[in-house]
Amino acid sequence: MTLLRKIGLLGMLVCLSTVVLASGNDVASVATVVTTEFNAIAKLLSVTAYVAGVGFALAGILQFKAHKENPQQVPLSKPVVMVVVAGCLLFLPTILNIAGSSLFGGSQTSAATSGGGSALAGS
């Protein structure tokens, strides 16, 4: 095993043990804590996707400028790919929210990052 894998495995074990020790001994409290942590991870990934999408968009714009100044050095495919990746990253949280609502039903709020589907619970 590489050092990075060992550190990652140790980190996961520490997180899991703190979840189990902090929540008590019954299964319901452990499930509640794990669900809360997964919602926090989903929100973190959503924010990360937005930030990375904006970063790729800005880098793509700068690459378009570099291509205009010197077309022999910077191929046109590089800024186009960056802008496409930026669009995919910016729409990723929305697509995951829609896919979660489609697969798990409209009232499933634990899979949503922004509480989507709560309006459908009363209908």
C-alpha cells in the first residue's frame, strides 16, 4: 500500500470510530449521525463542483485569449475543452439532484443538496 492509501484508510477509520463512539450504542443514533454526515459531504461536493466549474470557465477564457494572441502555441481545442468541463461541473449538482429525485422519489430529501422535493410531499 502506498502512504497516501494508508493515511486515507486511517482517516476513514478514525472518522467511523468517532461517529460510533459519539452517537451512543443503538443503531438508530448511528444511522442518524451517518445520514447527517452524508448530507454534509453532498453539500461539500456540490460547492466544490461549483467552485471548480467557475475556475475552469475562467481558465478557458484565459486560454481563448492566449490562443488569439498566439495560435501556434495554444491549440483551439484546449480552451473549448476547458469551457465544456466548466459547464459540466456547473450543472453537476443540478443533474445529481434531479437524478436523485427520479430514482428515489420526490419526497426523498436526504439525497438532495438543497432540500428539493419537499413541495411534492403534500400532493
